[in-house]
Amino acid sequence: MLPGWDDDGRRQFDALQSQLAPSGWLCRRADIPDAGWPADQRARITRDQALQRVLEDYMNLAAVRGVARSRLALLGFSFGAYMATFLAAAKPARLLVLRSPALYPDSDWNTPKEQLDAQELRAYRSGPLGPEHNRALWCCSQFTGDVLLVDSGQDETIPPQLIASYAGAFRRVRSLTRYTLADADHALTQPAWQREYHNVLVEWLNARMREA
């Protein structure tokens, strides 16, 4: 599970872990920059550095006895979902869950993430984009497993066009399931929205494993 940049995701991780554990899922939370990090440390982290941490966390999980890489699921929110696309292209994974995925231009890869211009990002995300325009979307185009793409109907950060760009990038997947949390905001600040997302996610994950 890969959290967003401005949300440490610990409460949602704990809730999801408790729902998934009875079905045999072993859950790990990626140690990437989030709201729990000291501000001065977050300010120095580049996307490349964050990805290296994600790759290390993946290898640690894959090394656990009894874990089959062919049955791994990657779950990401916002910045974490963006990172998950690169991880899915680099390492084996069967399932990919992206909730309100963020997207960034390929340029300035080694610039600290917090130094990227917010207005330029909003404009970039609002236009149509494909795998030929962005490396994260190219990674999506190479994925051949099952995908759950979740968005929020009242998202103040991720525009609908960006969700459409992500959906259009999955050209080789076994299946693509889309779900909209109609009344929810980006961070799922209401418990009811979190429960709705968790229920959809757990049902989808368990259904995919039964099929396997």
C-alpha cells in the first residue's frame, strides 16, 4: 500500500489490514514521503528517491516466506498511485489498485517533488494525455494484470480528465474495473466515504483471488 504525499494513510492502512487479514492477505505500507515525515525531509525528496524506496519495500515484502510474487497486489493513492505505476512496470504484480492517481510531467524527475509548480501541474493534468506523453501512463500501457481504478466525484485535486487519461492507458490489462465515490473528496475526509472505498476494494481483491 502506497500512501499519498499529504496523508500518511496509517488509519486507512490499519482499517484495510483488519479487513483483508482474515482472507489471508499480508499487508505492508510503503515508507515513502507522507504527512508524517518532518517537513525538512520531505522538502528534499525527489521522485527518483521515492521510487527507490518503493522498490526496496517491494523486495522486502517479496522476500517474506510464503509470499508469491505472482499474487502480489499494489495499492496506491494519489502520489502513491503514481509511484505504483512505475513499480508495476518494474516488478511482478497481478493486481493494481489506483485511487485518485496523481500525475507529473516526466521533466524535472530529479527535482524535489515539493518544488514542482502547482499551477503548471493543474494545467498538465487537465489536458488529454496518453502513454506516448508520460512515462507513468506508458507503464500503465504495459501492465497485463487486473486493475481497479477509483476516483472521487468531488475531487478538488485530480480532475476527471486525468482519470480518463489513466483509464485509456490500460490497453493490455486482463480487466479494468472503474468505480466512482460519487460524493467523496480527494482525501476521503468522511468515514462513510472511507468505508465505501474499503468495501469496494476488499470485495474486488477477494474476487480476483478467487478467480486465480
